[in-house]
Amino acid sequence: MNKKLHIKKGDTVFVNSGEYKGKQGKVLEVLVSKDRAIVEGVNIMSKHTKPNAQSPQGGIIKKEAPIHISNLMLLDPSSGKPTRIGRKRNEKNKLVRYSKKSGEEIK
């Protein structure tokens, strides 16, 4: 059975706890099996790399590490504030996500 998460790739999210609390970013990837997401500009780590074809120089590369989805809240499309997510059926009988704060459907 597929696990349903409240965030998807491309969503703009708000970090509500941890070192990056208060930051916002776009979801680049969702790791469903680990309940984690990679968010642009959040949870930056330094990775030491040997010289290879991609980076002939080698050195230290800064990249985003996964963050647990319980620490993320979706931003309301109308107000731009963090909101909880619900699911309901629309007119076409399709299950869609909606904002609990404004009641607006999330694309």
C-alpha cells in the first residue's frame, strides 16, 4: 500500500522545528520509505569528495540533507502562512489536498 504524505515534490514548506526553524524552501525530493524530504536551502551539510569526473578538483561540497517530514508544514497558497493539510473529494470525485486554515484546494 502506498503511504500518503502531506507534502509533495515542488511544494513550498515551512520548517517548524530544529536548527532551521522558521526557514522556508521548496521540496526537491520526497523519500517516502524514510519519511523524509530534501528541502532547498535547509539542512545544509558539507560533503568531502575525492577528485572525479564531475569535480576534477575534489574538495568540500555543500548540499541539502534529508529532513523529517514531521518538521515541515505546507504553506497556505492564499495567505503564505503554515497550515495543516486535509484530504477531501472534489466535484470530479477525486481525492485532493486542502488547507485546514483557508479551506482552499492545493494544486
